[in-house]
Amino acid sequence: MFIYLNFFVVFIIVILINYKRKIKLYDERQRIFIGNAYRYGYASLVLSIFSLNFLSYRYQIDILAIPFYCLMFSILVISIYLIYHDSFFAIGTNSKKSIFEITAIGIFNIFIYLFLREFFSLFIGMLLIILSFFMYIKQKKGESKDE
Amino acid sequence: MNNKNLKLKAARVLKGLSQQELADKIGVSRQTISSIENGGYNPTINLCINICKILDKTLDELFWEN
């Protein structure tokens, strides 16, 4: 029950934050890479479900956690592919602000882990910090290329 | 288009625009302009026309191989 309430609160907060923001668009090159990224994401999702189910027979893995890990792995693949091809942020997005937000949410999740000892929070926190690190490096490379 | 598009880069520089400024005028990301100039992306005809309009060039002048 508490989890559903949590989802609902987060859903409302996201809607309120994005209510006044303009819809941001991607250009044609970015859309091509987004399509490819979803394809890779789907493939990695299927492969990770298969491999984790296979491993769960041999090693002790929480069955309920398998979909979570598979989804996170798929999201990681999509995000890294898009970041690598400069297609993660829409046109006109303030990437510095977005990187700061993602890092802050990652650090917040790690704090939650420190207090509640919830492994999922640590996992998500690490994932977000890794992603923001990649974004930061890519942004710095892009700035130096601008001629 | 695997070769670098030097004609596009030259036209942009001649017009006094940075990649970001040209991208803002066309409505694409800076990385897309960079990819076109470096030959990493083959743009659609619509994007080519938009670039030509901004840089006051024809399609032949910017995108036709010599």
C-alpha cells in the first residue's frame, strides 16, 4: 500500500514540475538514434530476463527483483547509447541543469540507502550517478568541439 | 556522405555563424550540425534546404560532390 502511495506522490510531483514546461522536441538525427536505442533496449531486456532466469536456478536470486534488474539494465543501455550519440537531451534543454538534477536525485537515493538500508536505492543512486558522469564527460567533449 | 562537408563549414564560417548559432536558427541540435560537417550524418532533403536558406546557398553549392 505504501509503495502505491509513493508512486502516486511521485507521479503528482512530476506532473506539477512539468506542467508549465514547454514540450521539447528532438531533431531528425536524434530521433533515428532514439529508435535504435529502443531496439537495443528491447534486446538487452530480453537477454537479461533470459540470463537472470537461467542464473536463478543455479544461484540464489530474489525472483521478485529480477524484473527490476532487467528493466534497470535496459534503461542503462538506452541511456548510455543516447548519451554517446548526443541524443539524450532534447533541443534547447539546459543540460547542465539536467545533469545537476540527475546527480542530486542519485545522491538522495544513496542517502536513503544509508538510512533505510534499502539495496534498490543504492542501485538506482549508483546508476544515476554513473549516467550523470557520462553526461558530464560528453558535454565537456562537445564544448571543446564547438567551432 | 562519408567525406567531411568542408563546403558547409566554409559557408557557415563565411556567414560568421558558430555551429550553435546555425543550429538554433534551423531548429536542430549543435551536435547534428557537427555530425553533418564531419560526414557522420547524412541529412534529409528538408534539413539540407533549411541549411541552404540560412546560409544563402543553393543545394548544389553546399551538398553536390565535385
